Amino acid sequence: MRPVRRQPKPVRATAFVLGLVAMLASGPAAPAGPVPVDLELVLAIDVSGSVDGEEARLQRDGYVTAFRHPEVVAAIRSGMIGRIAVLYVEWAGAHEVHLVLDWQLVSDAPSAAAFAERLAAQPVRRGRRTSIAAAIEFAMPRFGTGFEGSRRVIDISGDGPNNDGPPVAEVRDRAVAAGIVINGLPIINERQFAWGVPNLRELDLYYRDCVIGGPGSFLVVAEDFATFAAAVKRKLILEIADRRPAVQYAQAADPPADRPQRPLVDAEGRIDCLAGEKLLEMYRRRIEIPQ
């Protein structure tokens, strides 16, 4: 009599397969690394006491309009990877830096429009004093959190010099040493601050000497708040495409003869990086401030 071969039970095979699948599913997943981008860009916008409600809205609208513009989208698409990460901050004094939008991935017209819509929907906050240094300090540790860019840039826009928190040049130098580039968009604003201190006429020189820094850093000047949107668009295109303006703003390179010399600017045209703090101290001590 031939021996009877026993057939394997299908239930055992099925149980083995199911167990193997469950084991693989419960195993450790490969860690998801940061998303590579061409640029990690922090937009840091001044909403201090020298910026009234209408001007604050003009600034916000300038960025909203820029991200909806085809030329800005084309600049984003022109990179090696074709996408950037953007974080939007509004700042005033040393303890008044507000994260408006955390890192957003922008890679095409729909994602750029979505960023603009989210930004437009956020309330605009206001504050007192001006701490460019605090805005830079706030931004520095946020790089590399979720995204990994071949370039890291902080874009500072504002209408006055640092007058609160640590000295801006010291913080700027720490950021540059960490591999971060700082670009500037000074807004020329001749009117007095709400609390009586006149603004700094040489704000373009101040940004040149005390705010911007790092390889390829540059500034673009807005002549006033009304021209801010055009300046923002131009600056974003240059920034995203990793280009500099062919000619820096004329006043920053060679102040015109009709702009009077002030005590905070030396004979070579270099401005005192504590100009904002000194103007505030003059006001407090009721010292006459040269106009």
C-alpha cells in the first residue's frame, strides 16, 4: 500500500502569510527627512509704532499681490528643485515678534496662490518700538525644521532703525556666521514717529551697513509705502532666483549732496549702527535732534 501524502493545511499557510504581513506593517517606518527646497525664506515685516494701520495693510497686501504674480512663480520654478519654503513673521519691539504663517511649501501657481490666500486671511498685529535684532533672533532657529534649502535667507522690511533689544549688528553677524543671508527692504518714511522721534533719513545707509549681510546680500529700497508692492515683487524675484540688482540703490552707494549730513553718519558715509538707540536716548533726554 502506498503511503498517503498529507497535504499542508491552507489555514496554516494563510495564518503564516497574515502574520508576516502584520509583522512588516508593525515594523519601524523609515524616518521621513526634511523636504529639499531651493530656498528657505523668512519674510520679516515691520509693524512697529511708526507704521500706521493703513501702512501695515499696504505691506501685507504687497506680499499677497507678489505671490500671485506670474513672474514670482516663474522665479520659484526656475530653481534646480523648483520649490521654496516660506515663513512669514511680523515684528515690532523685542517681545513683539509674531509668527503669522509657519513654513509653507510653494512650488507653482496654485501653491503660491494658496499661500497668498492664507496670508491675506490673517489679522495684522501692531506693536511698539523697533527690534530688527529680535526679528532675526526669532527666525534663526526656525531654519531646517521640516525643510532643507541650499540657501537660507531672512528678508527684513521696515521703516526705522533698531531701538529695542540687542544691537542689530551683533545679531546680524551671528546669523551670517550660521550660514544665513540677510537682505533688506528699507521703506523711506520722513514723517515723525508717533511718540515724537524723527525717523532716520539715512535708513538705506543703515540697512546697508547694519542689517544686510552674507554672500550675495542686497537691499532694495521702497521710496514710500505707496511703492512698497512694486519693491516687494522686484526683491522677491531677485531673492528667489538668487540674483542681485545690477546696481544697488543710488543713495546707498553715494548719498546725494542735498541730503544734509547728520551726526550719526561719519565722513565716509558709514552710519552708526546704534543710530536708533541714540535717537531714542536723545528724545528721552530732550536733546535737540538735528533735522
